Amino acid sequence: MTVKRIRRYGSDVLRRKSKEITDFGKKTQDIFRDLEQTLIKTGGLGLAAPQIGVSLRAFIAFDRDRRKLFKLVNPEIIHASDNEEIDMEGCLSFPEIFFAISRPKSVIVKGFTSSGRKIEIRAEGLLARCFLHEIEHLDGILIIDHASPQEKEFWQERLNQITSCVKK
């Protein structure tokens, strides 16, 4: 178990579409241990494998209400509600930056657990937002892709600071 360095905006791995996981052995278990230790250290709600430099379709998300950690492999959104809500959203790869993002209030996600068991999860509110955010990471989509031109302009100085420190 190791706390990994979180890749920041500007890092190439964050823009790559992640590869599916087919082996649920030691390598996959190690990735989830690293994700969990890194998330605990940072105090975030979710973390995708690309954020620790691993271009594989895996993420973890913490449900504060149920005090439960979800570990998902090869997740797919099979339903998203038509009702959306706008909320401020941050990301560990964009430290101290927040954008107003509209997302469905509820989703149903299918995939596999870290041990390879099929799973289907209905998530609402903050957990749904977290699932959507982390799945986007697996597709190389970042919160800045949802930002308005005004938000990007507002945060430009901070974005420049982040990208100037990036180790690709």
C-alpha cells in the first residue's frame, strides 16, 4: 500500500481513455489499495486510477451518508435521470479550483467489484455526481471541460500555476 502522487491538470495520463481491466488479480488489488490510501490521505470523495498515473478503468468513491467505500472496475452508466442539478465541483487534479457543473441527480452504474463480481448500483445526489465525475476521468474528460469561458478566465492564473508544476 502506497500513497501515490496525484496527477494534476496538464498531465497526459488524465486525457487518455483508460483500458479495461480483465484480470482481477494482485495488480488490480494493488491499484485499489493505492487508490484507497491516497484518497484517505487527501480527504477526497473519489479517485480514479488515471489520477495516480494508471490508465485503467477503475475508481473508488466514498459515500459519506452510508460510510461506504465503493470500488468499481469497468463502470458504465446504464441510466441517468433527466433531472439535473448544478453544484460546485472540485477535483484533486485541480487543487483549490471549483466549477459549477450540471449533472443528473441520480444514476445507475454497472460494472465489477475489485474482486470481479458483477455489480449494479443506484446512486443519488453527491454519490451520483461523484460516480459521473470519476467515470469521466476514465474517458479523459475533466471538470474544466464543463467550465464556462468566464470560469476558465476567472481561474486562469491558478490553472497556469498547476500546469507549470506538472510532471508529465
